[in-house]
Amino acid sequence: MNSEHDVDSFGMLEPPPSPTPLVSRPVQATALSYSATSVEGDGNATAGRDLRIMRIENYYARGEGLEWGSRAHTRQRRGRGLQDREALRQLAHKYVSPLGLLPEHATEGTRTAFEILRDERLLVLSAPEADGGQFAGGLRLGYELQQNDPGLVVREELIDEDFQLRAENMLSDHERAVVLVDMRGPNGELHQVQLALVEFVRELERHRSFLILIVPHDQNRKFSERLPGRVHELGKPLSVEVFARYLTVIDAAGLITATETQGHLERMWPPRVKELAETVERRASRGEDPAEALRDSLLGQKIDLRAEIGKRQEAGDSEWLALLLAVAVLEGSAPEHIVNAADAMLKKNKLKVEEQVPLLRPSPYARLRHLDIEPFDVEAREFQQPGFGLEVLRHFWREHRDLQDSMLSWIGEIPKRFADLADEDLERIADRTAELAVGAGHQIALKLAEQWTAKDTEGNTSLQTPESRYRRSVAVRLLVTTATDTTLGTPTRNRLLTWSKGANADLQLLTAEVCGELGTEFPRIALTRLKHLASSENKEVREAVRTAVHGIGTTLGGARFLRYLSEWFDDATPARLQLLSVSASSMLQEQLADLDSATMSSFWNQALDKLPPEDLRPVVRTWVHTAAAAPIEQRPLMVEPLVQATQSDPRRIAQLQFASRIQSIPLGPLGNDPVDEVLFQLWTRLDEVDPILQPE
């Protein structure tokens, strides 16, 4: 990083000292039995498709081969929500900054976007192109600030129908942040946001935080009139430089020169260039000529879908049409899955599927060769033009409306009909459904998610059968994607909230697993829904909630997690308080190095106010055992937040004394038991602050 342009050189930041941790080195606490059982399907480990298809450990004796063994996984990091520092570093390494964004790319007489953000704590960001890399530009600015103030957190906040630009919704007294809000979606809140921004800037100053607001380009003038000097229009960097950054194993400059494609590239904005580079690299890794891959992806003949499909319809070539749709959904899948899906579409349209004796029946591969449309590569079972499969689905949905019900039913039945799809197949079904829903409406995604989540048999009471987990994994990936989409996000998140408050155990479990994935990036949204699910009457749902909450806490760290969890105390049911107790106990034991005295004092205040004795005692017991495992000189520091939380109130002191009776009362700090020593320190301090015991 160029020191001439770092934040401190401008004399802007004087960050307050970081909260003092309660312990200065890791503590090996005694393991207590508060960890939750993980739900199968978490994680994102991937391997080759052929190896997965050949797996035999999930073989069930139905005479159909491998069944229900795969899972659709969500992406480990999608660059959304709460930002990972290493991911931001990698983004900065790849990012090609346009003119006017960072100080080293300044234009004479104009403040850069970074300088506006640094000086005003507010930046309104837009671009002439709808998808011009605005979000990545905002993250790059956040990284620049964070480099010079490591205490800054970079995070995105999502907006809902009742979104209000208020400090209590977006800022924290305990955390300085660079907050990104993307308002390019279909919402009517822009005017209210404009009105609230002036007051919100004062809150940004008080919280020593920053706001980057991404708005549609046609809103520039309105924001400029109300907030002069705080609007920045994102420029376009050189496309050849972007292409070279993402084409890592091929000489990008030589490839562009050889193919004479620079002019075409320079008409593209960075997200499209990045996609193109990744497509070329992927095809080259399969042995294709990079030059041919680039020309084909960039200059390939545009297929007139309307004309091609019309020609096949006139010829009555129903198999060709069904294969086209099947590849669009299952692109890259095994040949037998694609042709079987095509046959299912034919049956949906009441067309006869010709039955032949095995000796005369064409192989799936032979049938796929009938799909003689130029972008289709029969060997890879993929369309070579990026986005062509989605274009096929959107064409049929938009121009053949009488086919919509059949298409929706057909897509919904694929994970139910085929038990041996690979992980990537399930993931592609979810992704194509989400992409289709962007243009066709959120109802598609929600309807299919419900269909994939419903119990497989009426008589089965378990929600965790292999078949249920197989199908539900597709719904989880689908809803995690749509819940964070600019267009689909608000209705999806609203439906998840409705399901979390409902009584349908299938949908409750689906919501818990979706929130478990969302929570690492959007903890506020996830934990709000999980707190309702904590009161579910279904044991499997409560276990899924416990798993989700534990995973979120592990990712966030103890201090941040406890601050988010504090909302669970309000109007809590006994079941929610019990799960809160278990979750807090786990974090106090596992995340001790991340805790500070201010966070702990706030947590214990609420715990003494709201937790019943049976739930308070496990949390206190965990804390006492954790303190006992700490270095001797630091044990009094860990006892003190408990003492301060009593506020010298005899009732609260009695509560804490009762909750801390986890073994016989020690008469003094004698013997070698560190737990006895911590308890003696605690009870001695409680006596010292008890007003009843003070001399008159």
C-alpha cells in the first residue's frame, strides 16, 4: 500500500484503544457438554463429479443404485454481508481501480471517491452501467480504510420494506464499521433515505463509522442536489487490464492480440470481463484452444432462439425441444440424467416416449447428439456461450406462457425423481431456479422451495431422512441465493420470517438451515429468525437452530456474537432462553480470547435480569470453569464482570450466589482446586458489594 495515500497521513483517524481482552493468552478450558450435533449437509467440500456418482456409502436397497447421497452446498464465501479480511485482501489484489476511485488514480481538480468517504464519512456511489462493479468498488474503498484502521469492520446491510436509515438498525456503539447499502433494487425508500441522510451523518461521526450508499444512476442528480459533493460516478477501468488479472495461467495480452478482440473487450464492464476470463480459463483447462474459446465466447454466432425453436416446433421435433430444456437446467450433468429429464418433460406435455427393447435403445449419449444447436458441446454437456442455458429457460418462460405450469412442476420433480444426482447437479438446479426467478418473480423460488421441503411420505415423522436432506439441500441453496438478491431479497426474507413464526415443522427446519448459512454474512437477519424458531415444538427444528446459532457464533467470535444474541432476551419464551443459555455457554468456553469486560458486563446484566435460575446456572458454571482455566493473575478480571452486573442489588446478588452453587462452598482459597479459588473470589466480592453486609 502506498504510504502517501494511507488514511493516517490525512490525520483523519485516531482510533480509540481496542477493548481489553479478559485473558491475554489462549485458555484450555475444561470441555463441557454444550456443543450441538451438526446437521448433515453443512460445508462446501467438493470433488470430481464422476467420483461422486460412483460413491457407494449411501447405497440404499431399492434396486435403483445410489440414492439420496449428494447435497447441494451453499458457497463458502460469496463476498456479501460481513466481510472477511482475507477475502477483502484478495479482492484488492485482483481489483483494477478506475480513475477517480483511489488517491493514486486521482484526476486533477476532483476529489476521489476515497477522499469523499474519508472527509464526509458518506459516499453515494453509482455507475452508468446497471452492473458496473459498484459493489466491488465499495468493498475496495472499505479495504483501503481498513488497512489503516484495523479496528474497522466492513459489512453490507440489507434493506427490507420497512427499512429506515437509523443508527440503531445499522451502527453499534461497540464497533466502528464501513457499512455498504445497495439500493438498486425495486424499492420505494430512496426518497426517505435522502431525507434521513443529513441526520445519519451525525450518527456516523458519533460512531466513528462510514456509509457507502449504492444507488441507481438515474438518482445521481437528486442525491447531488441534497448532498452536494458526496456523489461519485464509478468509471470503467481498461478491460484488457481486468481480463489479465483474472486470466491467471494464459498470456492475456498475447491472446487478445492474436484474436484481435481488444475493441470488443473495451466495450464491456468489469463484471462481464471477469466472467469472460473465467470462462476462457475453464475451457482452456479442459484442453480447448484459448484463442478459440475467447473468440467463441466473445464473438460466437448469436443464435436466434425464437426462430430455431419455431422451426423445431413446426417440424414436430419434440425430443429436440425437451433436450434443449433439460440441458438448460442440468447443464454438465451425466447424459442419462439429461435424457431422463427430457423424457419427463415430454410426459408432462402428454407426448409419448417411445419404449424400445434394450438392444435397440439409443444410448443417452447418442440421444444427446440430436441436440444439434451450435453452442452445445455434447462431450461436456454444456453450452459454450456463457448464459445461454439461462437464456433458453427465460425464452420458454416468457414466450410460451402456457408451458409455465409444466416447467415449474417439471423442475420441482427433478430432485424427487432422480436419487443419484451429483452435488453439482443439485447446485445447478438451485442456481438456475434463482436466475429464472429474477425475471419471472420470487413466487417461483418460494413455491419450489416449499415443494422440495415437504415430507417424502405421509407416514414418516422424521424431517431428517436421507431423501428429505437431499431435496431440502436444493431449497436451502436456492433461498440463501434469493434472500440476498437485490430483486428477490425482500420477499424471500419476509417469507422466511413468516415461516419462523409459523407451525409447519418442514418449513421451520428449512428456515433454520437457511439462516445457518446466511448468519455468517448477515447475522442480524439470521438471528432474528432463529430466535423465533428457538420456540419450535419440534425437536429436530430446535437442534437445527442450535447448530445454526453455534456456527454463527464460531464465525463471529464471542464478543460480537454475544452483542447480537442480546436481542434474544426480549419477550423470550422459556425454550428460547434455554437455547440462549446453551449457546452463550458454548461461546464463553470456546471464544474466550475474543471477549472483553464491557461486552461481558452487558451480557451478565441481561442474564441476571432475564434468565431463570435453571438457565442462568449453566452459563455461570461455564464461566467459572473457564475462569479457573485462566492464568491465576487474570481470574479476578473474569470474576469482576459478574460482580458488576449485580449493581449491588441484594436480589441480584442472591441470584448470582444461587447460580454459582455448582459445588460445595469453599471456606477459603485452600487446596489445589482452581474452581474453588474462583468461587471463593466471587463470593468474597459479592459480600464486599452487598449493602446488607456493609457496616452502618
